[in-house]
Amino acid sequence: MKKYILAALALASAMGITASARTLIGRVNSPDGPLTGVTVSDGFTCTLTDDAGQFVIDADPDANFVYVSTPAGYLPPVDSLCHPHFYIPVTEETEIYEFNLLKNPRDDRHHAFMTQADIQVVAEEELVEYDRQVADAREYMSSLGDLDIFALDCGDIVGDHPELYPSSLRHRAALGFPVYYVMGNHDMEYTGRTHETSRHRFERNIGPSNYSFNRGDVHYVAVDNCFYIGRDYFYMGYLDERTLRWLEQDLANVPEGSTVVMFMHIPLKNEAGTQPFRYDGKSVSQETVNANALISLLQPYNVHMITGHQHWNNNVEHADNLYEHNTAAACGLWWQTPVCEDGTPRGYGVYNVNGSDIDWLFKSTGFPADHQMRVYLPGATKAAPESVVANIWNADSAWKVEWLEDGKVMGEMERFTATDPLTLSMIADRSKLKYPWTAASPTNHMYKATPVNPDAKISVRATDRFGRVFQADAQAITE
């Protein structure tokens, strides 16, 4: 070991790095031997392993971890909580940071992952409710076959109750496959004097707040965009310079044209294009204020952005190379209702990756996979009182939506913005709500059509961008 340390120090000297207590020396190993050209980072600087699998990093004074961007074909060790250990805490006592990666027993060019967001528990009994999603996801993901499977958790692991971290992680472990996390605004530490201290709670309980890994042809990146602004519960969606510099270095090792999946908590933008931006607390906390800086960095890649935070489901096609999937909350309306602000049921996203191609659907907890909409008879909504209305929570511009009368296709429905009638009915009596400020939000994944024969049996047929066909009958409900 001493010989290896001396060799690493010599390498550091040749690189112009002065040895100090913050010089991180290490190696990336595998059953096939040392791994060359693997990205290693302290969260500030990225470097590549040499021909002997060695790396040296002159670590930033604020670095808390050194971690490896696991290359395709390999996996990090996973503990009993299904937590992948791709990182090692930085300590004064550690002489060598040794990563021993495992060979992936499956062909990771074909893999699948689930996404979940905003479990946001404030009490143990809410974790019991969350267990239903865990069981549902475990069963559904296993039905996809013998694939490499993992989960991306988009934050708000707890709801400002850090004492629930251990229990929350134990409940997630029942998924039975690895879970990668990003920090949510309710995971932040609010007692520090600056944004830089706000990551401490998350990093103590989970690990690095910015990191990356690879599966098959896809590069995955976790980014913290929750920026604490100095008072309890005050934050905005923002990427600081540290994160952007690190991301530049990380992406420099990814070939242009590659597929990149980036996940973070607060949405990039809630709508495509350039919208007037209001400088108020609500506006800055619901989107990434400096989104254009991130969009510029991602320009050379084909990107799927996966976010949470809003407690609704929303697909935003920012550009041909940038598609954002804003994932509905696992807790619905803060564990008060089985639906979110937009009427989307509690659930999770499912993504099937084959090479660089990705298809996806939203899986509602407790329902079959073809439960993709809720259809209302005329009179359900004041926004279109004469129309049959369908709420199709995972729809985007490529979906084809038609209505049928007595089994006959009558035509395509018109997309519009309205509030989900079922959600409104569930929160109508606010005296029964734990959080009476709860609201239903207008959504643009609503479709309407005026029936030719209102007395006919009315159904809606929706075909998604991948050619899958879903159908549901209309039901009666009023606001």
C-alpha cells in the first residue's frame, strides 16, 4: 500500500498538484482489473482514472465526498437499504480512496427505471400509506422481465422532519432495487447562514447532492437546484456556479449526441418557450430561475429532464433535444387525497431504455398500467359544461385523443386547460382537511368534445406517442 501511495503522490506531482491533507488519492477497481478513463469527482473537480485505474484530486476545502461516475457495464455496491455506494466520505484519516465496482450481470443497454417524487412524509403513518406505492412498484417493475432496474427519487424524501430519514429509507428499501436521490426543498437544512450549509442535512443522511453515473448508452446526472435564500422555508429554483462548473466538467466526458437523463427537484420550466417572469416568492420557487444557463450546457445532448416538486404531472417539450417529465407526487395532496393538484393519481413514472431510445408511462398506484385517464360526462366542469372531458395525465403533443359514442369514433378532442372535477370534489369541505390551504390547480392535459348524442354511451380512446391505445368510459361528477 505504501508503494502505491508513493506512486500516486509522484503522479500528483507530475500533474502539478501539491500534496496536502486535501489531496485525494485513489483507484477504481473491478473484477476485470483497474478501470481506465472513469470520471471521479469531489463535487467540484472531475478527473479521469489513468491506465492503472488511479486518480488524484486536489480537493476543494468544502468537498465532503469523492465519488465515481460508475461506467456502463459496472455497478456500485448496494447496501441493505438499496442505497448505491458510489461515494466515499472525505476524511483526514483516509489515505487511499478505493472503489471496488461490480460487473453488471445484465446487459445494461436494455434497462428500466422508475421515478418518484415528493413522498414528503411528516409522520410514520404516512410511510404506511407510501408502502402501497412501494409494493405496487416492486410488482410492476418485476413484470418487465430480467432487466437492470433502479429508481430515481426526485426529492422531498421527508417533509422537514429529518428524524424520519432512517424510517423513510427503510420503507424505500422494500422496492428491492437501487434508489438514487436528489435533494428537495423539504430536505434542506434551514438553520445555516448561507445556501452552502443547506446541503448538510441531505448529505449526512443520503450522500452527494450532485453526481452522475452511466447505464448502457445513457448518462444519468443528479443535480441540486434547491437554493436556500437565508430564511426558514425560503428557497428558489437555481443552479449555483459550483454546480454549473461541475456539470461542465462532467459532461465534457460524455460524447456529444448522447442521451442524458438529468433529475432534479424543482422543474426547469413549467411551460415551453419564454414566459414573462415575475419576481415573487411563488414564481421563483416553482421554476429554475437560471434555466437558460442549464439549457445551454445541455444543447449538444438528447436530454430527458425528470423533476418533481409541483404535485402534478406535466410533460414539457422544451426543444427537439429537451423533454421534461414533471412527475406527480407520491403523496398526492400531502397524504390527504389519492390524487394530486391536477387530478393525477398518486403514482410513479416508468421508463424503458433500449440503447439510446426511451419510452415511458405513468403508473397509478393501485391501478393497472392502462389506467391513463379519467373521463367525465357533460356537466362535470364549468369550463366546458356541454362537453365530455378527459383528464389524461401523461399526455403530450404526440397523443391522439378521440371520443366514441356507442362504440363509434366521432372525432378528435380539443386540448384545453381546466381544473379536474374529482380533485375539486375531494377538497370541497376544507374542514376535513389537515391542510386547508390545499388547492386544485388548472392543468393543460384536459381534453373536451361536445357529444352529438348526449344520451349515447360515451368513451374516450387515447393513443400515446408509442402507439399504445388506452380507453375509458365517461362517468358523472359535478364540481
